[in-house]
Amino acid sequence: MPSKQRLDSNMAQKTLLNSKDIHIILHRLACQLLENHIDFTNTVLVGLQPRGTFLANRIAKILNEEYNIKNLHLGQLDITFFRDDFRRRTAPLEANSTNLNFTIEDKKVVLIDDVLFSGRSIRSALTAIQSFGRPDSIELLVLIDRRFSRHLPIQPNYKGRQVDVINSEKVKVIWKENDKKDAVYIINNN
Amino acid sequence: MKHLSVQHLLGIKYLNLRDIDLLFETANHFKEVINRPIKKVPSLRDITIANLFFENSTRTKLSFELAEKRLSADVINFSASQSSVKKGETLIDTVNNILSMKVDIVVMRHPNVGAGVFLSKHIDAKIINAGDGAHEHPTQALLDSYSIKENLGSVKGKKVVIVGDILHSRVALSNIYALQLQGAKVMVCGPTTLIPKHIASLGVLVETNLKKALQWCDVANVLRVQHERMDINYFPSIREYTQLFGINRELLDSLGKEIVIMHPGPINRGVEITSDVADSKQSIILNQVENGVAIRMAVIYLLAQQIKPN
């Protein structure tokens, strides 16, 4: 069994997106949302805990500061108790907080997550969001769409970048709020 | 890794502080869940839970059942008064029969001390003790501490007096363990006849003057007099008990400070507590009931997490 240090040194890390790329993509995604939702009066943005919330906050900030969208409804949804792998993982699931201080009844909901992979988290989110009412529609926005990895028939409405990576590779998104800079890496575990 | 250190919830005695922190943290999430328009999550949809109540219970049973249903578990209920226990069946036989129906978790209340521990050694299911005789009632103590923490910010350093029938109370013992584990100071107060002889060896203060006890404390957890467990008279009359150990508005007003009033229920209004106190702003009795569901969801969820799928 190789030591952790050894494993780390074996891991090849490739930068997929740097800060500038992410900056451009976030603005494009914000504009695409604007096109469809115009003044956002009937729209709510919901970031999925834990990592989708950074992206949701960023998009909301751009819409607010650069496109003057006021009173934007922004929430965080935790899907831990709705996951389909409870008791089937070696590590226990850890819950995060849910903050949805508005009704989603008849609203257009935009679910926001960093990476779309198997689609199982989104499946859980679709169930979880129903606990807060019956939305008019639900859309999905992701920064990275890992094509060809889907276990379920789920596709994003808005995507930052589509990537084709093999299953042993990991896509890691880091945000400057947490890790000092914005970047997306592809990490090869082999 | 966030796991409970125990395989069953048999008593607070077996828990450590990290277990309590994990339970409270998980209960916070479930408290948010039970305030949603749809108060249910699907986590335990492939788990079956049997509620075995060999002794009467209203709120604990309802609270457990609601917690189980909020987690989407399948639930079967059993009460001894309508069962073959009356026909001479042993506890292990009764439970094994129920387990043959593929039950994963057993929630049990039993009049005998240690019934949960006994069962956990003989059967292959998670056991949650919902009260064993006058021994432990762990989920009640957890929800009491959780309610104190919610109300006062922390349990550490707080002074809690448990007033009333300590001798026959499982709530008292579990509360003493839980509060001490979290760093609270505990006092018991009641008639000398209703205070166990060596209780001071647990590190609790003993007081027989109610006013002095209330002046000392931040929180008073008031217990009912358990007439059904009394085979002899422990005090001359209920009227005298109320005069010496009943909490009323006048007494609380004379303290010069506001303390938190708790009661695990059922309340005997006008005996250990007057209605105006039980229904006052200082009382967190109904919060305790709400928190009970969240705490029991946390207990069940964290134990279920340890069950391997078939």
C-alpha cells in the first residue's frame, strides 16, 4: 500500500480552466440566465450544498452588481437525506444546512452545481426541492459537464464547459473564497 | 469520520461527548426538515423499525413513530397490553418473532431495568432504549440537553436542578449523565424519601429546600410524581407535596431572576407545577416536544447508517 505522500506525487494534475477562463464563463452563464429570466421576479436560484453554493453566490453577485438585478432569490439546498447511497458508502454522509427562505411554489427554479457527473446528486435535488412546494419549472446550471459519465437521463440547461474525461480522472473546482484562487483541475489518480 | 461510538442507544452512560455533539448537529438538520412544507426525507425507505412498548407511553411512542415516518422507515407497533406477553411468552421469543419479519431497528420501552442491554446481546438488530424501568431514558435526556442548548446557547457551566420524584425516574438518571458529560452542574431536589440514598456519589448536589434549589439554578427540570411506581406512601399527601415541592408563579417571582422551566411530561397540573408556570414564557415544555422528534430522527438516522444493505 503506497503512502499518501507517494500517491500525491503520482497524481497528475492538469489545469482545465484558470481564473480568467472562469471569469468569462461566469459572465456568459449570467447573461444566458438573463436572456431566459429577464428580471428574475419569478425565478429562484438554488445552489446545491456544499460546492454548488460558491457558484450560485458568484452568479448572483454578477447579476446583482453588473446587471442590476435586485431582490434576487438565492438559496442553498442540502440533499444529504435524499441521496440514494445512504448506507452504501464507506464514509458516512455529512449534512450541510438548507436555507430557502422563500416559497418555490410556481417559481422557476434554477439548480446550480459545480460539476455534473453521474446525475445522481441532481436526481436527489429534484426530489429534495419538492419538499418546498411545486415549482413551475426546474432548470440546471453547471460549471463543468462531464459528458459520457451519466447514470441517469439528466442534462444541464446551462453549462460552463463540457469535458470528456475518463472515470478514473477527477474534476476539481476550487474557488477563491475557499482556496485563494478560481480554477478547475483534472486530476489523474492513476 | 462522523460515526456514533456505539452500536445501540442503550443509555447515556455509554455515550461520549463527541456522540452527543454529532447527535445535536444531526438534529439541527432534522429540525429544519420538520419545519418544511413536506416534512419528510427518504433516507430510511428500506429500513423497518419495530416499536415495542411493554409499558404505557403516549408522547414517547408518538414522537418515535413520527420520527421514523419522517425518515420514511416502515413502522410496526406493538404494545404489551394487547400481546402474547400476557400469555407467557419470553422477551427474546417475542422479539425474535418480530425480527423474523425482517426488522432492522427495535425501539423498546420495558418496565425492567437493563431490558435493552439484555436484548442487544441476544438479537441481531439495533436497539434504542425508550425507557427501561427506573434506569435510563436516553432520548429524553438528549432532547432535554438539546433544548437547554437551544435556549441558553450552551449546556457547559449551566446549573440544572431536577425537581421531584428522583427515585422512580429514568429521566433523572439519564439527565444527570448527559448534563455532566456536557459540563453542567446538576442538583436534585425533592422529598428525602424520593431521593435515592447514594445519589451524591454521582457527583450531584442534593437539596430538599425548593426555593434554595431554584435560587441556585439556571434551569429547573420538573418531574412528575410517579404514583404508579409507588407501593408505599413516600409523602403524607399530594397537598403537602405541592406546598413543599410545587412550582408556582409566586415562588418564581420571589427569585429575582428568570429561570428556564422544563418538564418531560405528562404534567400533573397543580401538583408539581401550576398551569400559569407551565404555560408561561419561561417554560420550554412544548419546545422539548418538538425537539424530541428531531433528536429521535437523529438517533435513528445515525444508527441506521451503520446497518449494511442486504
